[in-house]
Amino acid sequence: MLFILGTMTFVVGTAIVVASGRYPSRKTRLESWGGGCVVGGIALIGLAFPMI
């Protein structure tokens, strides 16, 4: 369950960072949120790895 959640969070975070280029007025905030999601997704994947 954590592995799936981590993977989804990683993918959503990556999509947010990529989409930040389309919205220059919100670029800083989107990059911050997307980066947090990417790091959080990697952390969840790392947490779930010993359970596999």
C-alpha cells in the first residue's frame, strides 16, 4: 500500500513540476509543492521497500 501511494505521489509531484512552466505567475509555488511531493514519494517508497 505504501509503495503504491509513494509511486503515485512521485508521479503527481513530477507532473506538477513539469506543469509549473505553463503558469509563470505560480511557478515558484508549484515547483515547491511538486518538489515536496517528489521527495515525499521517494520517502514512502523507501519506507515500503523493506515490506516487499
